Amino acid sequence: MTIADDAWGVPHIRASSIPDAYFGQGYVVARDRLFQIDLQLRRDLGRLAESFGARFVPHDHAARLLLYRGDVEAELAALPAEVVACARGYVDGINARVAELEADPSLLPPEYGVLKLRPLRWDIADLVRIRSGDMGSSSDEVRRAQLAARGLLDLDALTAPLAWDWKPRLPEGLDVAAVSKADLGILGETEGPLPWNAVLASYDPVYDRLDREAHGSNAWTISAARSATGRPILANDPHLGIGGFSPRHLAHLTAPGFDVIGAGSPGMPGIMQGHTDYYAFGRTNSHIDQEDLYILELKPDDPECYRHQDQWKRFATTTETIRVKDAPDVVVTLRTAQHGPVLLHDPARRRATAMASVSLRPGANMTFAIIALNLARNWEELAQAARLHVAPTNLHYADIDGNIGWRLLGHVPIRTRHDGLLPVPGDGRYDWQGIHPTGAMPTLRNPESGWFASANQFNLPPDWSPGKRVTSFTWNAPYRYDRIAQVLGESGKHGVNESVALQHDDLSLPAQTLLPLLPRDLEGKAAQAAAMLRGWDARLGADSGPAALFEMLWIELGAAFLAAIVPAAARDLVTSIDPRPMLALLTHPDARLGSEPEAARDALLAAALGRAWDAAERRFGADPAAWRWGDAHRVALRHPLSSRPAIAAAVPAIEGGRSGGDGYTVMARGYVAARNCTVSHGASFLIVCDVGNWDASQVLSLPGQSIDPRSPHYRDGYAAWLAGQARPFPFSRRAVDAHVRQVTELRP
């Protein structure tokens, strides 16, 4: 096997078999990202305390509770044999690199010397047991129940607007007054960042939740008829966390009958976004509510039993020992009910809670799904591979024959008696009745419009609706999609460069909506602020002063609307407002603002403008002519353990870069307002595929292929990413060889 690394550190793996190609991918991921995947493996397996101390015991307890507890060998036997062979190859490749480092510890990444650790060995059984993915909404269910107990459930629409203006249904038999955050059990105890030193002083669960929910992606696919190249174009930029390790690693896997290039998630075998020699594929998050919280009644004289279907059933119980650095081991009890793992067990109240999660069902092997998609040779085979794909995803497709298509992937639980929006009694009445057939999921093929796009917006077809079928009631705000649709809906051809430019589009549709509403008769700082914003083009450029002021205004408006329309009785639960109801109320003020809603709206805007001006002066200085959004909206990448001085010194931060955009522009660069304006999420990987002329495809990756500061590819992509300067992504043998800088021979 040959690994040819190009000038940007991308490994082009040339193997004699497909499993060997995955061996190569595992090897290079461990070469470039070992500490990243090792730390994640420890977290997923519940093995942090043994290396980092007693503060991590609750996190290890939670992780172990959410591991798959079924028959691992049966799970592997149910998978396609070639998929399993590739997964074994990937694991073997990681272990081959670990063995090299065991033989020569001087090659270990710097974290291991500082922390006095050695990397773990990998096992394919762990890929079965670890069930990853953001599956659902237990904390949202609790919030809604608490609001319902106060008679204020309608206020939840301010935080989480529901599709179809759906009103949550109160499940029969649920005592909403008894529901509290305590019902989240161990998951509530471990909310927030891991305590590497101490919990971040600036951690705010509300704003962190908003930031997580704002994560998404953009993708669009354009037919040959609408393309300036005469071939389909597929563009994709996944929005994930920015600030720590890069969530994507680029690789090119080739073997007889197999050729795929793109970006993968470190620690997960396969390519998630990219192309084969026949078709391009991309993805964005869709929305499927894949989780429910069940309230269980415990037996009075035996709390190890719970009521289900008019019987007392016994929990399946195991104990595990958590090793703890510099402290005694801790033994934890893990319980499982009919529905899933038990989060809370409270005999004193005769109460327990269990969580049903799609990810914990037999066959929900998401880790193997990406391999299956990579092995598919066409649209029809992708449909077969999709049955393994658990996580909610919009899959984009375009092939060299000119076909384009979209398919909704993910496992949708069948709820026959409730809508999934509140906790439900666990007595059997509300149990899931299986999973909707994956072959019945929505698809789109060669639409007349010549293009389609997904940006996490509501995109269910009419036959997926309440009373028929539904995946979720909650969806991201539509602003990114609406802007993409504006551009792609224009007449004329669209080329690769135009797609790269659209990926970096910083026009704010919320700002466009807000600007015409600014009052005219203003005084003082409010008048100064309005004057600065009037005539602004609503673009959130890094060097824009009005953009800096607008972002301060946006933060102030959110706080002002909460104070104005949320009663004191709900302010501990409704702590954020979604931009959709806020802009709707600004545009069409109603009685919630008082007897004279338009005048109240104008007064609210005037006050917020004045406060925004003060905030801008504090953040950007006294001279408005010198205000620049990018001076606050920085891109800083720091090691997750950088609170430890020795780690910060060994693995220096990559920082100083300035950015435009925000969480609602196509160039998504979100931030957590309660913390600061530093970019917290966005597209660290971007690709535009010229389908069939693969060497003309363009790519960007932040900040580089390696997380080892000794590597030349530690930060070599940082400046180009900030500037939006996409580069070629060579694919053909001739194009790759023109850029090869290093060749390594491996013998699996």
C-alpha cells in the first residue's frame, strides 16, 4: 500500500483491496489526529476518570449508560461482510500507528508526554457499542412539561417554534407538576463542558444550547442544464464546532473498483462528504426526534421493579467499576428498562425515568453507515445503504451521467399515541411501535427547477405531516436556505466559482427585515445608531462598522423582547427567543406588546438602539468610524485542554484571524453572545464538486490536516480559509502526482 501525501497534507491512499484502503485511512487519521480520536474514544467509552481524576466519574457513568448493551457479535453478523471488513481494516490501521508509537515513544504527540498517558488500542467491538449522534430532545420535553404545569405552554413557541404551528399535546396520565430537571438524572448532572480544570465561568446552558441548535450545514446541487460547466455541481459546507480540534480530516481512498475522496470524521471510518469516480455526495443535518423521556412508577416494596403493561417488570441491572486516577475505584449501577437506559432511579419518590433512543436499538450502527455509503456505486445502491444510516440527514447526490437527487436519511420512531414533545408515562401506552421503513423516506430526483438545496430548514413533503407521518416539529430558522434560494433562483448559469462565492455570502436576511422598521423620530445615541444602520447593505463583512453595531443590536433586542413579553413566572424556563417569532413580532406587533403595539415596538427598538450603541463603544472603542465586526468576531482555535498551562505551551493556539458573517448568513459563523463574539461554529470544511471534471473541484479546510504543532500542516489552511480562497482538490492520478510531496509504503 502506498500513501502519497500532497502539498496540503492530504493522503492519497493506494491499496490492493478496499479493506486495505480503510486500513490506510485509519493509519493516517492516527498519524494526524491521534490525541483527538484517543480523547474521544476515552469519552465515549467512559474512561476519562482513569486518566483525569474523580471529577470525570459522573461523565464516565453517563457515557457507559448510553453504550449499546446487546449482542455485539450478532450486530456484526447482521452487517454486510464487506462493510465489516473495511471497519476492521480501519481499526487495524489505527492500531498499527499506535504500535509504531509504542515502539518509539519519542514520536508520540506532545500531549502524551505532558499528561503521562499512552494511547488506547482500538477494537471493532467498540465501534458497535458506541452509539453516537445528537438524537433528540429530553431537556426540551422537560421544559415544556414545566411550562404546562404553570399554564404557560404557549410560551414555548418563543424558544422553539413548531412546524405547522403545532400545539403540543399533554399525554394522558402525565403529572406535569411532578416533572423537573431532576428527571434528566445523570444527563442533567453532566450537562455542559467537561471539567478539565473547572467548569467554564462563562458557561451558560441556554446560550450553549442555542449554539448547538444553530449548528447545521449548507448543501446545494445544480443540474447540468443550470450549470456553467455543462455538468452538475454539488456544493457542501458542514457547520460544526469551531474553536477546538477540526471536526473533519481529508483523505483519498483508492483500490481496484473503488475511488473516493473527501472529508471524514476522525475516529469514524469512511468519507462523509466528497465524491467517488462516478458521483458526488454531500449532507446536511435534517430533523428527526429520535428520543423520548419515559416516567416510570416503581414498585413500593421493590424499587428494582417498575410498572409496564399492567405488570411489575424488573430492571436489567449491571454494575461497572470506574477506575479513578489518584482515588479509589467507583462502582456504578446501570439499569435498563423496556424503553432504554434509566437516567434517574429515586426509590424515595417511587419514580424513575428512562430514555428511549433510536441509537440504542439493535441495528442502529451509524458508525458503519458511512462505509456502506462509500461502497455504493450509484443512486440505487445508495438507497440500500441508507438503511444503516440512523442519524437525520439530507443526502445530496449528483453523477457523471447528469442525474441529481436528494434523499432524507434517518430512523424515525413510530409514535401512535403522542407527539414526542413532552415526557410520557412509561406504563406501556406510549411505547414506540417500531421504525418507519427507510425505503419510504422522502426523495427527489432530477427536479424541473434544475436545483435543490438544504440548510436544515423545514423541507418535509406534504405526505409527511401531522396525522400522517412526521419526523420532527422543530427545524432551524430558514434564513440560510432563503438566501441560497435567492441566488440559485436567479436566471443564468451557475459555476464552481459562483458556488464558492455563495458559500462565503454574508448577506443577513434578518438585518434586511429589521432595517426598514427602525423608527424615524429618535434622539441621542439611538438616533446615531439608526443613522449608521440606514443605508447599510445588510452585509456582515469583517471590516464593516454597521455590521458590528447590528450584532450588538441583535443581542440587545433578544433581551428586550424577553423582558417585554415573557411573564416573570416563566423567565426561568423561557430564557431565549428564536429569531422567527422575534422578527414576526417586530414586523406585525400585536397585543403582547400592549394596547398600542406599534408605539411599544418603536419604543422597544429605540431603547435597544441606544443600548447597542453603548455596547459597541465598550467593545469597539469610542470612535464609530473605527468599528469593525471582525475585531470582535475572531477565529481562535485552542486545544480542548488548553486551560492546563503545559498543554497550552506544547500545543499553541491558532488565533488572530477575523471573520464576518453570523449564525444566520450562508457563511455561517455563529457565536455565543453570553460568552463573547468569538466564532463558535461554522464550516471548517467546504467543497464544491465539478461532477465529472473532478480535478476542477474546489476545497477549503480549517486549519490543517494535523493537530500536531510539529507538522507543517498544523495551520497551513488557516489564512486561506479566513480569506475564502478555495484551492483545487486533485483526484486523477496525474493531478495528484503533480502535487505529491511525500510517499510512505505500508504493509497491512
